[in-house]
Amino acid sequence: SEAFISLVYAILLGFLGTYAAIDFWKSTRGPATGGGDAHGGPAGTTAFASKLQKMNVPPMITFDEDYVEGGKKISGVFVAMGGVIVGILAAIMGVGGGFVTFPMFVYTFGVSTATTVGTDILQIIFTAGLASIAQYAIYGYVFYTLAMGMLIGSLIGIQVGALTTKVVKGIHIRGFYAVSILAGFINRAATLPKKMVELEYISLSKGVINGIEFVGNIVFWIVVAIFGLWIFSKFFANIKTLREEA
């Protein structure tokens, strides 16, 4: 049901956003990172990811050769298991799974932030496309006009975002992720009281429910504005660097 999907969304987004925000806060307050963190490079590998990479379970997949001499390796079995989780979420919640694969790649598999972003975009094409057709389009649950409008705008946003990731540190990309996920959490959390009342799990007046949704929407758009300003500030601040690399 819609209430179940909203609840799962809120829990996942709240956990992932908080974890990423804490990681960003600690990393920016800790010792300065070396040059390898530039251009979306590695910003540190978690202890869990390091242990996972040491497990020699065939077939082994090599990645991040540009950042680490000889590259890093991880078992394809672990990657496939992660894919199962993403696939389930894509089918149930109607998402591409990007908000889950990002922390999974970075914190669980130890993939560099830049490689994570590129891989994320590629897999979303297939998972989101399949989920849209198999689970929603055939039942008439796809708003094609809205989708095309979003697509046109996304073409511009993707270019700005892709160029920005080329000139910022990997930890800043994690910060972008944290802010965007927390915005989604606020949006979903603000709708939960109304859905819980409709299911008769809790009892709240209509005024209280409307107040919660109103405040949630205001905070959501404030966070979205902060996210947009942060992205564009990094983009325009590094235009000279982008021109030199072009």
C-alpha cells in the first residue's frame, strides 16, 4: 500500500541520510585528505569494505585502477547479492535504487565516489526501466507527460552534476548525497501522520496533520534550495578548472 511504501521510504532515507551526513561531518572535520580525494577520488575505505575486499571468493572483480595501483578487487558474489537487494527495492518502491546503491558501493564495497556515481547511473537505466514497464506501465500507472518534462530538465541537470563531480572531492559528493537523501526523508516523514490516521493507527486532528505537512514541505524546499545552491556554487567556482580540462 501507499502507507507501507512511504514508511519504508522514510526509514531507509532517514537511516542512509543520517549515516552519510555523519560520515561527511567527520571527514571534513578530520585530517586533510591527500590529492587522491580530488576529482571524486577515494575519500577513505571503511573497515567493513576492506575486510570484504580481502575475501577471495571467485569470481573477483577489479575496479578503481585509476586511483589505486593494480586496482581494488571484490567478489562478484557480494556484488550480485547487493544487486538482489536493489532489485527488490526497485520493484516494491518504484525507484532505480540509486539512493541505496550509492552507500552500498561506497561504504560496503569500498568503491571510489566517482566510480560509484558513474556505475549508479548505468544500473539505474536498467533497474528503473524494467520496474517501470513490468510493474507500472502495463497497468497504466505511468504519467508520460510528467516523465518527459522531467527528462528535459534532467538533461541540463545531469550535465551540471557530471561536470561538478569532475572537480570536487569525493567527500563533497558524499555530502551532496546526504543532503538530497535527507530532503527526501523530510518529505516522506511529513506525510506519514496523515497515512497513519487514515489507517486508524493513530488519532490526530486535521489541523495538526495539515500543520505537519505544511512545515514538512517548507523544510523540504529549504533543504532542496541548499542542495541546489551548494551544487551550483561548486560548479561556478570551478568553471576555470573545467575549461582547462576541456
